[in-house]
Amino acid sequence: MAKRRPSGDGMVRKRDDGRWEGRIVVGHKENGDSIFHYVSAKTQKALMEKMHRCIVEYDGAELTEDSRMTLGEWLDIWLKECAEPSVRPSTYKGYRGYAERNIKPSLGSKQIRKITSADVQTLYRKLQREGGVDGGALSPATVRRIHGVLHQALNAAVDRHLIVKNPTDDVTLPKKVSTAKTILNDKQLERFMEAIKNDERWHDFFYLEITTGLRRGEICGLMWTDFDAEKGTLTVRRTLHNKEGGGYYVGETKTGAGRRIIKLPPSTVQLLSERKRTSISRWIFPNPIHPEDPIMPNSGYTRMKKLLAEAGLPDMRFHDLRHTFATHALTSGVDAKTLSGILGHTNASFTLDTYTHVTSDMQKQACGIVGGFMEDIFGKELKPWQESEKPETEQ
């Protein structure tokens, strides 16, 4: 095997065109031959300054031959070997979409070890201004999600000795713009509750949602084995996802904290108990045509939209029902730590950050303004949460 030159070792020469060129060793091929990084400048002094910066940057580097692959080639490998086995199919689909539509068109053909922070910054500005191959300027939130994908992929490239440093570390991200949450106020929530009373098929589904704030996939994935009428609890163990092309698949909860035991209000316990007596399915909310299968998340979303329209209520996302529950719970006196456990948040600080608008208002107003309303609808049923400790963790 050829003698290996230490990384950082370099040489300088003057080219025939008058420019100065230098190179340093940044790694080695399998046969021991050196892998070089080249730099050039108009003068020897300027070159030496560049060389010094490169020697510092590549100090201790040991890149492999694969460092010559393009960013596009690496993204394909990373998506297949790293992302696909570790994330949900829907998340993987999103990652691949960002790579194909937004990252590859601009940087896919460039060698991965030649990608600079300036290249990445230029990409993000372009996406905000022009968008990707689909056209249309992208929102700051979308650009930040694209950054998340590229950052993960290039971190993995560092681990595999394809690059020395992740160029996304030094870019400036667009400011995060908070999306306004649509929260049903007192009168609107009352109208929504009236609307579901007349919907025999969906009443129980939305009543449970309004009294627990479950994520859409969580409520659709509930089985009767999750409900304990005697203890008055509901265990969240899984989440349901729509499968591309039709059907569904069952996955883990969004986070580890998402696997939780919720104390239910008495009226919700009674509602589920009565429902269980006539159920012929293992699912709490089965498909009405094929009861061996659960109701699909998209179906709940579609029905919610119709109910809102029929009640003359503002359009909103399904997740806003969760926000509505959380907002009214906080303003009714449920503490952030308890609410965090009910919602399946990782910690109470995340809950406080998410509902900072509520906690700010609580400092200015008496929480009884909204709190009394929840008692009007559910009686004294907030007390199981207010009086209990942090929701149990499933063993």
C-alpha cells in the first residue's frame, strides 16, 4: 500500500495561467492514495491565506472516496438507508418530496464536499422567493422544514466521513411565523356541541375529542381494550394513519409521552360504557361498513368540516379541536403540568409555549370568564383533572 500522507499536508504551485494553486490532503482512497482539496488565488499571499483557512477547517479530516459523490446521490442513499427505516411512511414521503422538488434541482448535481453554507443560504432565499420545481414562493415554515431534512442528511454525511462539517450549521433561517390557532369560543363551542347532538353516527366521536383533546390518529386508533370503565380511564397506545393509495396502518404514538393514560370526565365514561354495550367491533369507532376496521382519520376531518359549516362556525383544522380543548382547560384552572400529560406533550414547558396566548390572558383576566362555561356543558367534570395528579404512565 502506498505511504499515506497525513491529512492537512499540502503543496503550492504557480500555474501556467499565472494563478497560484494549492492542495491539501483531506482523506484517502481504499488503496491508500490521497484525496486532495484544491484552492486557487491570484497571488501567492492570497493563496496562503486560503490554504491556512483550509488546513484549519480540514484538520484531522479523513474523508473517503465517497466524498466525491453528488448531494443528489447522497440524498438518495440517506433517504433509503437512514430515513425510510426510522420514520413513518407519511414522514418519509414528505422527506423525499422536499429532496426531489426543492433541494436537488438547485444543489443535487454538486459534489457533497463542495457544498458551502453560502450555497445553502442561496437555496433558502430562492425557495422563499421562487419556490421549487412546483413554483410559488414557500413560507418560512416550509423552508425551515426543508432545512430540517437537509440538516439531518448532512449530519449523517459527517458521520460517514463524506464531509468535514455540516454547511447548514452556519445558515440563517427565515423567522418562524406563528400560525394563528382557531379556537372555538364559549358560544361557538356550545353551537358545535348542539350540532353533534343531531349526528348519531359522529356524536360520540366528537364528544370524546372535545373532552380529551386527542390527536386525530389517536382517537381513530382507540380499541375497547384501551377503555377501563371501572377506573374511568382511557389508555392511548397507538395512532392510525391513512395509507397512500387507500387503507390504513397502525403506528406508534407521536412521542414517547404520547403513550399515556387519561382520566376521563364522568359523562365521557358513561358515554363510552353505553357505546360498548352495543358494539360489535374491537375498535371504539369502527368503519360503519366494515366494522372490523377503524374509522379513517380523513373521515373524521371531512365530517368535522360539514358540521362546522352546518353550524355556521369558522373553518378550522381538526387539530384546532385539540387546541380548543386545551385552551378551555387552561382557562378553567387545569394546571399546565396536568394538561401536558393529558395531551401527551413531552413536557409542560412545551404546553406553556404552545398556549402562551392563554397563559398571558390568564394573567389579565379572571379564568372564571370561560371556566364557568365548561362547567355549564360538562357539569363539574373538570374536577377529575384538577384534583388528580399527573396522568398515569402505562406500565
